[in-house]
Amino acid sequence: MLFWCLTRLLPNIGRQAGSGFCRTQYLRNLSSSQRLRGVCQKATVITPQPWTQHGRSPGLGDSLGLKLLGFLAFSLFTKFAELEEEEKKDKEDDIILLLKRAKLSVMRGELVAADQILHQAIRLAHQSHNTQAIIYTYDMMANVAFLRGQLSNAEKLFKAAMSFLLAHGAKEDDNAVIEMSLKLASIYAAQNQHQLAIHGFQFCTETLEEKIQKQKDLPEEAMSAKEKANTRLLLGLCLDSYARYLLTTRQLDQALSSYQRALQLSREVQGDAHPQTIVLMSDMATVLDMQGRHDDAYGHVKRALELARETDHPDQHTVLCNLAGILMHQGHLVEAGHLYKEALKLAESKGDGEVVEQIKKGLQELSKTTSRAS
């Protein structure tokens, strides 16, 4: 049940608007999906019933005048519908342009500008009753609010999105609902609302585990292998997020278990050399190191670094930093120092300030350890 995140829904929120997104389904309404696809590649939506013209035969007798009246009424109705459809198409073009501008602003880090653009887009989406645009725009607004640190606003937007999806027929185990539940759990974690965060993460992982079991034996004609794989990857994402939360709260055994399952899924679906698999290897090594299992940690992070170098992984500096820390804890201080310096150079070249700070702290700890050893 979704009581953990729906208990504080605003009144009438389902009638306001919502958003949804997912890797597993494409926009299905042809007139809208073909045009919005360039903006929202894989957005899960609740497809509205196609609008149809409801004409009726005059049926008022054999009078030629009445038949002509009926024909004229039908012609005027058809003309009005054509004008309405043309106006809707124009508004859709405007919405698409605004969404593209908003995405570009987000990529540039111009979040205030992105939010202003999205408010324009949502007004047009409501005016044209474009369900797909409403859903996607509200999702973007929630994500921008999250990036701006406006957690309460992001929470309301995601709740509105979820309520909208459920009200329009989405099931609780729909991947779009799961993804928004995951984001809500992450918001609660950031707000230190630990009970809600844990309920949210567990809802996501347990629901997806059950869903995967149901999908396991479905034939290809009922569900494609790609759809099944996408659900498994979503579970991996949920487990990864839950593990990071557990790590911050020092629940190391549970964090390790979640990382192990996430790594297993990533390997099975994407392979050892996939960027996400490499990150999970490195993160799991961090947990093992924190447990004092330095040799086990070294084996995982060493393999992660080998794959990161082979594939020119964008987070290679983070893996280097993790390996340096593990080597330091093993007592290999000189080698740890070399790797820290290599990691620092890479992190600075990429402008990754957060990892730069971590490396500097590692170097300080290394300096103290060296002093104590000598």
C-alpha cells in the first residue's frame, strides 16, 4: 500500500495535475507521443481516450430544408473541430519548445530560469488539455525543485504526480509510481524523516521483487525481454539508493546486502563493464572497508578500477580515491599516496569539488597515519 507517502496528500490534488516518468513505456497517444518524444524519451503516461468527433444524422424527417440544416450543422461542427485541433497543435509546438528550453537551462545549471519556463509550459498544457505534457512538465518541475533544495515543494509535486497517475488507472506496481515513490523516499531521507524514508525504500524494493517474480515466466508475446530487463534495472536503482541511505545511517550489514543485490542485477542485465556496475563495485568495496574487511574491499575496488581504466569511466577519480583509502587502511601508505595524488589531479580536471574535498581529507588522514608509523 502507498499509505506511507499518500497520507499527507493535499486535498483535491489528483484533480490539479501530475507527472510521471519511467524507462519502460513510451508515450502511446500517437498525435502527442510522436511530437513529444524528442523532449521526454521514455515517459510513462496514462493515455487518454482518443478524442473523436461525434456527428449525428439529422433524422428529423424527409424535409430537404431540415436535411440541409443538419448537414450545415455537421459541417460547422467539423470545421470547428479542425480549427480546435490546429490550435491544439500550435500550443503543443509551443510546449515542446518550452520543455526543450527548460531542459537546456537545467543542463546549464540555470535552475531559476528553468522553473520559470516550466511554469509557462504547464499553463499551456492545461489550456490545451494535453495530458502527456501536463504529466511530463510537472515531473520536470518536481525535479527542478529537488535540485534547488526546495524539498517540501518537490514532495508536493511528486505526490500530486502520483495521485494523478493512480486516479487515471495506474497500478501501485507501475514503474512510474515506483520511481516517484523512490524520489519521495530520497526526499524524506534528506529531511531526516527516517521512518517515512525506510517505508518508502522498502515499498519500492519489495514491490519490484514481487513484480519481477510475476513477470519471470511470462512469454515474449505477453511482455518483451526489454520490458523485463527495465523492471530489473529499476529494482537495482532502488536498491542502490536504499544502500546509500543505509550507509549514511551506519547500517552497514543492510547496506552491504542491498549493494550486493544491486550489483548482481546490474551484472546480469548490463554486464561487468557497464558504468553503473563499476560504480556499484566501488561502493560495495567502501562498505566492506568500513566493516574492517579490507582485503575483500581491495579485491572489489581493484577490479572496479581496472574496468574504469579500460572503459575511460567518467568517475574514475572516485574509484581511485576509494582504492587509495583501502590501501591506506591495509598499511600500504606509499601506494595510497600515489593513488590519492592521481585521483586529485583527475578530480580537479573534471571540476568535481566534492570528490576533491574527500581526497584532501584522505591525504590529511594519510599524513597523520604516516607520522604515527614513523
